[in-house]
Amino acid sequence: MLFKNICSGLLGPRGALHAVLMAASSGNSMTSTWLYNHFAGKYFGVRNDQSLVTLKKQLETSSLFENTRILPDTSQEKFFVDDFGKFMKVIWKILLYPDVHVYNDMQKEEIVSFVHDAFRSRKQPLLQEQYHLVVYRGIESKGLI
């Protein structure tokens, strides 16, 4: 519904809309997606269900998007800082999104220990696998990004 509203109300006859979301699933325990799905799934029974791949399929069936090109792409971002407190602030933002989950002290301890052992002690960056979706209307696309 958000994309339909943006494209019908904001996107003119010529323009582009670029959206970016972290991947909905990942088998790599060094990614933001895996961390969210593992810990939010373990403690609250939820998983990231926001998928630009699924959105693309939905948009392609809508008459509103008949005269557009919808192109997907992927990228990977790396995040690491030596300050463990700052690193954990980023981790908590990921684990609390999109709903606020209230982790108890034992759960927090497990998460902090995991992050320390997997990332901090090994000086490994947090990876974010990202999906991009660009909707082009009335212009020729020369690549996504």
C-alpha cells in the first residue's frame, strides 16, 4: 500500500523510487538479518518478513505499475567500531526493530556474550545484506545504483 500511495501521489510521470531493506533471511550468523531472526525468533517467535523480492512480485501484478520498470539489486554493507558500547547500540537497534521487544536480563546477557565472542573478540564486522528495489517511470534505467 505504501508503494502504491507513493507512486500514485508523489511519483510524477517521469521519475524513480529507490527502496532499500535488509534481507529478510540469511544463513550467515555475521549478518544483521541472522541476528534479528535468531534472537527475536528465539525469544518472541518473530522473524523479519519485510521482503523487497516479495514486494516486486506484488507490484508487478498491479495495474498502477504497468508502465514502469521494477529492478532489483543487492549489496552488502560492513559495520565495525572498536568501541563495544557503540557497536552494541547498533545491534540493539536491529534487535528491537520493527516491534519493540523487551529482552530480560538473561536474554540480554546471552546476546551481548554472542556479539562479543562472534564480533568483538575476533574484530569481525557486522554485515548487512541489503536488497534494493528501483521503480522507474518514464525514464530509461541505466543501472540501479
